[in-house]
Amino acid sequence: MIRLAIVAEVRLYRDGLRQILCRRDDIEIVLTAADGQAALPRLADAKPDVVLFDVRPAEAHQGLRELAAAGSSFRVVALGVADDDADIVIWAEAGVDGYVTSDNSVQEAINVILSVARDEMPCSPRAAAALLRHIAVLANERPDAVELTTRELQIVRLIERGLSNKEIGRQLCIELATVKNHVHNILAKLEVGSRREAAAHVRRSVGVA
């Protein structure tokens, strides 16, 4: 049984959804509210598995962000999303786990609710491609996506293993002064103050083995 909360500004709309969805044996309506602010203080008692959130009101974006931030134990489905790549990306950034477009049928909305409750995110191939493109753009724009040379990466790996500058020089057959110069450049590029911070930084961002 999926415990469902419905958040929609228009009472006629949310009451209609409640009446339709509560007819199902696998969905229980545990909460209805006009907006995220009204829903938030009641979530702990209602314990929904999924929140169906109407995103068409002008102030819905902030309300959904707050709801998604509080949602460690429930999933959020955006209701009324435009069938447009940019709009889907906007709501994905806000923290939704699934979406229902303005043109989807009731049965399609039910399918999304059921899928999201199973930790799935149903979407069209076009929307999936848009989301993947957006992730790629974000990855390229990350401030920690620092380009280190092959030699610098070799040195960071040896630093991670606990080798001193002298030991690194022997391992790579280069002068101690050259090692120190590389370490200085690594610290400057990564904007960190120590060898240990450099190793940890690169391990997080590029996966130093």
C-alpha cells in the first residue's frame, strides 16, 4: 500500500484527485494540502511514501524545494510539468523524483506514482537525454574539475600512498627539486594548503586509486 499526499492549490482539483486515487486498493491518501507550507508540518504524522505536488502555481518552485529538502523518507512527484525539456530539468533540479505532464492521463499519473514508490524515475527517452546532457554540463562547470597533468596525477597517487618528496623522486626517477615544483603547482591548482588535502581533493573529484 502506497501512502500518498496530495498538494494542490485548487481545492476542487485536489479533492478530485483524492476521490479518483482513493478508489485504488494499492493507494491510501494520508494527507491533502493547498501548498507546501501547509503540508510541511503535517508530514511527520502523515508519513507519506509519495507526495504528489502541483507545480503550476507561481510560488510552487520554492515550496517544492522546501518539501524535497525535508523528504528523506518520501518521494516527490511534480504534477503539471510542461512537456518541455527545459521545464523537466528545472523540476529535476528542484528535487523531484518523478513528474506528470499537463497532458498525461490519470492512469499515466498513477503509473508514475507507482514507479516512483519503487525508486524508479519513469520518463521519455527525450527527457532522459535532456537530463543526461544537463548532468554533463554541470560536471564540466564544477569548480573542483581541475585539470592536472599526467605527471601531477602520478605524484598525487604517490602522496596518497604516504611517500615523501624524496621517495617520490626515486620512484619516478626525477630530481627532488622537480618533485617539489610539481607539488607546489598541484597545491596552487587545487587551492589547498597541504599534500594531504591535495590527495583528498583529487580522490573525491577524479578517483585516485
